[in-house]
Amino acid sequence: MTKTILTLTALSVATLGLAACSSWPTSKAPGTYKSSSSHTDASGTKTSTDQTTHVYRDPSGNKKAVVETETKTDPEGWFNSDTTKTTKSYN
């Protein structure tokens, strides 16, 4: 009984690990990927996000990725918008 529970636990952890790995940017084929989204909340704040993912191979043949994200937040009113840019590298 204990052996069965340990086996099922190990299988479920391995499955979760594989699912998490597939969401990494390096799981994509080399190239450039772009995505955009926007929404407005109940108080009228508009938020838009643009994301660019660059997937490439280094000179050693290892797959790497750089994800650039730009988020713009614009609450109702004048001159109060905010832009945030982030860059993350994945090996």
C-alpha cells in the first residue's frame, strides 16, 4: 500500500514538472514571438501588455530565450499613465 502511494506521488510530481517545463520560453522553436493583451477594470483603468520573446541557439547549440515585457497602465484622468519595461533571460 505504501509503495503504491509513493509511486503515484512520484508520477504526479514528474507530470507536474513536465507541464511546468513546457511553459518555459525555451520550449518554443527558435524565432521571435509577440503577444499583446489589454483590459479595462471597473474604475476605468486601462492596462495593456506587449510581450516579445526571442528564442535562439547560442554558439554551443543550447537554446536560450529573452522575454521583453512592456506594461502600460492609464488610470482615468490626464497625465497619470505609467509604463513598466522588464527583460528576463532564460537559459
